[in-house]
Amino acid sequence: MTRPSRLLALVTVVATAAALLVGVSSVTAGPAAAAGDARQFNPGNIISDDTFFNSASMNVDSIQAFLNAQVVTCRGTNGQPCLKDYVQSTTSRAGDAYCSAIDGRANESAASIIQRVGSVCGINPQVLLVMLQKEQGLVQSTSPTATAYKIAMGYGCPDTAPCDTAYYGFFNQVWNAAHQFQRYTKTSSSWSYQPRRTNNIYYHPNAACGTKSVYIENQATANLYLYTPYTPNAAALGAGYGTGDSCSAYGNRNFYLYFTDWFGNPSNWLQSASFEGGSVAGWNWSNGPINRLAVSDPRAKDGNWFLAANTSAAGRAVTQDVARPTRVGEQATVTVQLRSEGATPFTGKVVVWGLGGASEHAEQSFAVGPEWTPVTVRLPVEDSDHSTIRLDVYMTSTDTTLWMDGTSMTFGAAPVKHNRLSHPSFEGSFANWVPGYGFVNQQIYDQPSLAKDGSWFAASNTPVAGRSFAQYTDVTHVSGDRWTLSMWLRSASGAPFSGRLALWSFGSSDRVAVVPYTVSGQWTQVSVTVDVGDTNVRSLKSELYMDTTGDTVWLDDASLTRNVLPNGSFEGPSASGWTRSADAVNFAVYGRAQGTPGHGDAFAATNTSVAGTSLWSAASLTPTVGDDYTAQVLVRSGSGQPFSGRLALWALGGTSEVAVVPFTSTSEWTSVSVPLTVARDGHTSLRLEIYEDTPGATLHLDGAQLR
């Protein structure tokens, strides 16, 4: 069983790590390996608070090295030095509520000014560097002007008036901008753009260009909008660093692009995410010492640097803890770019932990070769709130070196769980399952050879017939919802075991659906569906009644799922949400006056003149890898002759997946179903599709579900 790594402090700095690492060398910096994509710009989270206020991200030497790399040859045709060579005498500033005191120095370099101001004001020097570039182009200019230094950060320069001369001067600009960012932060409620609320933000100084409604997720993003109060429109985002249209503004777009190109994703909660400048700040080493080195090499995946690591003992890890209060319903998403140093594959596992509260984790094993490979792990927070999210990159291989780059950790809302039951397969826990009606015996067993799903299963028996155990699930009601409870059951002795499976809905009007079961020595799936109708449902109760005494029933792989198909029973009658694949397909809906529905008060009829054409309905959603979905529909022949066809369940968007089952209907309503386990990321919808393979015959449909 995976356990959190034992955290060890980083005791070896980059300069000495080279002596420990086998087979890795440091080379001179090359060009950035990849450019930022403006289409990935998130207007509500331009930069994370952790990144924005990380004043220790760079020291003076690393800032100077960064500036040197940006301008190799300075032309200086405007009589001013380039930023890498700029010096000025600075003045002392007293401390206040926003910045600590800073002393004046003679002939202070730009790198020193940026680092010291960042330190006393608690602002990331990387933020200041990006601001200098996006405001006046100073970082990359080979011939800066005196004016560019006077208004280096654009501070005191409103769009509608001349710049205020009181704020002229490079040091003056950098200090005042950093000071203002902290003023925005510490008096947040006083400003027009505030975090954790929806704000209407202009596209352009010309108000006629309109506004965009933006939910600002954090203080750092609010600070950028207060400083540059415009959000890029679609034309600006589509142009990269280029020109959009007459309503485009570029300040915050360019901030995102420069930061991404130079330092990695600005909305990333991880420190030293791409190890730029040789920084390993925030990274530690777990379960024992490892060899590690930050390497400057044009083969880097993101920027110019990456981390190389190897170990003599399998199971040791590269680790970073992110101290962020994370609540149930959120999801942490981590992506790490990995590759082996050479042709020998490197194996390991990326694990994301929720720590503080009830520990939970998600993991993904990897085996990478000599090409950069992204490994993504998503941790939906389900069991409790957490104070810390930990990333562990465990190393299994001991005969080669792992390269790591382009790491990111972001937070968002967790997708709604497809299966709403807690511990549905009883993996290591019976949590949230409670006695439903009277005392019952219950236990879980770790026996993979006997389990239906995973390694564990549950067992229960009762001394009194009719007792039960159950689980309650809070739900958000949608009118017309249908919920299905499924459970795999098996008799422990092999003799018949009988009972009932029930699904209750509780609200303004309680409802229950019950099906009897009798199972023997083979795993058998039992399902029950409840239509909650228009009642104000607050919760559901999944309940297994046991009517056999003196024997034990085994349980596994339970699920509670909602039908996501918008109009599966054609009530109204209505054909809304259904689409024909071709004009050859005829389609109509009827009520009880035209025939007996299979479910509810309406049904559909379809026929085709061309075999293989189809009728389909889809649901927009983002399924998670590992989710099990089932497409189900009631069919019968409407013309007195057998009707043959195929029922398909598609996962669309990204690389499509499909499962198909053939059917032949008779004059009686018959249920047809096809399951699909989602194996790939990137899907945006699911589609239930009925292919018609009997031209000239009519098929009746009803009770379609996608659950």
C-alpha cells in the first residue's frame, strides 16, 4: 500500500550536487524549449498567490545571470546601458504596513534593486522582471531609452493622463510598484477588483469595447487587474505576442506569456517548477538521500533548466509540499514532464497526497524513455479538508537517471463523481456504510482472487431476516432525475441467498424502488432505478436487505449513478435532444394513445431506408479515467418483424472511445445495455447511439439512460 514519503531536508545545494550525480553534466544555457500559449490564459487565475509573493525565488546572482542571458550584446544606441549593466544610486525608504525598510546604496545594479525591493515588499523578483518587460521592454531591449528607465514599471502612468513625474526613476518605479501591490493586497476590500468574486473587467480603455465577467480566484490576479485594468479579448489571445484588433489590450496577456516563457506557468503552486536559474527552492528528498542536480541544457522541456536525479535504492522520491488549505470538492492536478537520460527506461510513480485530516492520495505509475513524457495525476478531495498537498515522484529504477521538468500543481473544482457512493468497492474501508434496519454483521476482506473489483470485498449476514445495511448520499435535485443503484452480489456458501435491493429518495415526497434478488456462488449484478420526478430530493439511501439467515452474502463494485441523458423517455411527448445521422432516418414520438410506452407516458419510433444509419443523443460532461458508464435503452419491434441493430456508447473529444453491442428486438419491450470504462483523458461528451440495420422495419425506443 502506498504511504506518504518520509520527508528529508535538502542539505546539498546545486553547486555541490554535481559531485553526487552519476552521468549528468551541466552545460551552458540554450534557448527556451517551448513558448507560452496565450490560448491557455486563464483570466481568473493569471498567477497564483504562492508564485506572486515568493520573494525568495531568485537571488542577486541568479537575477544577474538571467538578465545577461536576455541580452548577449548591448547596442546602447540611445545613450543608455542595457538593463543587465544598469546601475544607479538608490535612496533609503522607511518601512510601513506594506514594505519593510530598505537602505540606499551607491551604484546599485538593477539586479540588486530588483532582488532587494522584492525581498522587503514580499514580491517575487520574477514578477518584477516580467513587469519591467511588459511595461517598457527593458529586460530584452538592446537600446533602451532614458524615458524607459524613468517609467520602467509604468507606475503613475494612467491611460488617460500623462505620467506623474513624482514617480520617475528606475528604483522609484520598482519600489512604488511593489509597494502598491502590497497595498492592493492588504486593503483588498477597498478596491474595485477583488478576489473570490465575479468582476466585470474592460477589454480596452474604450468602454465601447465592452467587458468580460471574470471570477477572480486569488489576490495576485486581482493585483494585476488593479494595476492594468483590462483583460485580453479573443483577438489578443489568438495573436500570441502579436496584434489583435482595435479592442485588444495586451498588458495582462503579455504578463502571462513572458512569465510562462521565462519561469513556467505563473498560476502554478509549485516552487522552482522548471528549475530555472538552477533553483531547487521548495524541493526536498524523501525516504533517503538521492543524487540530484539542476542542469542547464538546451534539451530542457520547459525553459533552459531541468532536474536530474538518480538513486541507489528503489522507493526514494523527489518531493514538494504545498501548504494550501484544500477543501472537500476541490481537486489538485499535478503534471510532471519526465524522461530517462538515455535509452534505458526509467520507472517510478507520481503520487499526490492530501495531508492533514484524513489522508488520501492519487497515483500514476510511469515508465519513460528518452523522450519527454507528461505524467498527470488528479486528486479529487473527497474524504476531508487538508492543510498540505504533497507531490512525490518515486523512483524505482536504480540503473539510470531521471530527468524532470515543467512541473505544475493547480487547483480547481473537482468534477462531480460519476459514482456517488463512498467506498463502493470496499477497498480497505467500510466507511459510510451503516446499519439500515437493525443490527447486521459486516466485514471486509483483502482477497483479490475472490473480489469482483479491486482487491477487497465486503461480507454481511444477519440473525434476523429483513435486516439491512445502507449508505446515505446527499444530492442536488434536477427535475426528472433517474438514479440507478447497482451492486454485485454472491453467496459465500454457493447456496441460494435471497433479499431485496432498494433505492430511496428523500425530499418533499419520499419514494422507493425495490427489486428482489437471489444469488448463488457466482458474482451477479443486481440493479434498481428510482424516478425522483419533480419532488425536492435532498438525499438518496442505497440499501441491501437480507432475507436469508444462516449464510453470508458477499458484496462488491457498487455504484449509484444519475442518468445524464436529457430526454431518454421522450416525455411530453418530446424529441428534444435526439439527432438523426442522415435524412434516410425517420423519427417520431408518441404518447399512450398510440401505444404502450416502456417507461413513463411516451415513446419514440424510428425506421430507415439505409442500413447503418443511426439516431443518437449526447450529454456534455468530462468523464474521468476509470469511470464506468452504461448506455441502456428499451427496444421493441414496431412492425411485427424482428429488428436488428446495434447500441453504441461513445466517449467523444480527444481520442474517441466506443463500446458496441448488437441486438435483435421482438414485439416485447427488451432492455439492451452496453458498458464502457473510460480509458483516456480529454473527453467532453458521451453519446448513446442506436444504429439501424433493418431497412423498412420500425423500431420503438424508450427509457434510454446514460449512467
